[in-house]
Amino acid sequence: MLDLPDGLPIELTPLAFLVGKWEGAGKVVVGEEEVPFTQVVTFEHDGHSALKYSSTTSLEDGSLLPSELGYWRIKRARGAEEYGPGLLPPKEATHIKLHEDLEQYRHEDGGFLIQVSMLYPNGMAELYKGEVLKGRIQLATEHGAAFEGAKVYNHSKRLFGIVNGNLLWAWDVAFAKGQAESHASAELTKVQ
């Protein structure tokens, strides 16, 4: 049975298995070569309706690969109970107060649809849509945006899952006009 982190909003319980700090190693495909890297990933919450995500990755020689920042949330109708735009406070308390309230967003296959936003230091941003089901997450890019001069790609897919207590992930990317191919993957152990 999964222990829920203290203060985790009810609507984030389908993503609760991600909460914590994860460290491990993986490989990124560079041309025809697989290059090893180490990675630290953190999923945390601050009481809002999204998990905060951060990732730092470095090569064996210590050089850094692009970091990632993002937010992961359950796809649901958003209304007066949400803050924004900008710093405007919510007009009412969240409508998801009980686990029964969350059930209305369960997909017919038993999972929950999710939305993920990602930012990169090179000036690129991505929006992913996907699903979480039984400790497994599938994501595919919905939209991407970039500042002039940023290095971009056509689309990508990501897979996350818990296997033997570790967080495994794989990322397929379609560069230029090609088909999506394996780009990177890693196995991370929870350290906090």
C-alpha cells in the first residue's frame, strides 16, 4: 500500500507514487552512441493542484545536460476554485475535497488523464497530455513553443513507471521530420 505524503491534495493522489527525490543513471543517444549520465529528479507539492518537477542531469565528466522544470496535474475542469490568471487568488475553495470528488475524473480504463508542462533552459517549452494508471504514466507532446534560436524537435513521447520500487523512464523524440526514436532512458532510486 502506498503511503500518501503529508498535505498532498486529494487530486494528486494518482501521482503520489512520484513524490520524492530520485537519483540514478541512464543513457542518452548521441548519433550512433549511447552516452551514460547521472540524474536527480524531484517531484514535490506545496498544497497546490500540481506536482512540481525538476531534473538535473550530468555526464560522467561532470558537464551538465539541459535541466527540466515542470508541473504535473490531473486533467479536470478548472473554474473559480483555481487561482489566476497571474497571482489572482481563487474565488472559492477547491471542489475536490473528498476522494469521491476525484472519482468523476477517472477514465473508463481506470486511470486518470494528466497534463504536464515542461520548461528548458534553451528557451523551449512543451505541453504533454497523457494518462496515469497503476504506477505507469504515458505522455505525448500536445504543443511546443520556443524562442527564436532555440533547438527544437517535432514531437516526443515519454513513459514513466515504477518497477521493483525504482522509477524507470524512457523518452522517444522525433527530430526534424523523422519518426520518434529512442532518445534517453534511466533508472532512478528513491532517496527521499
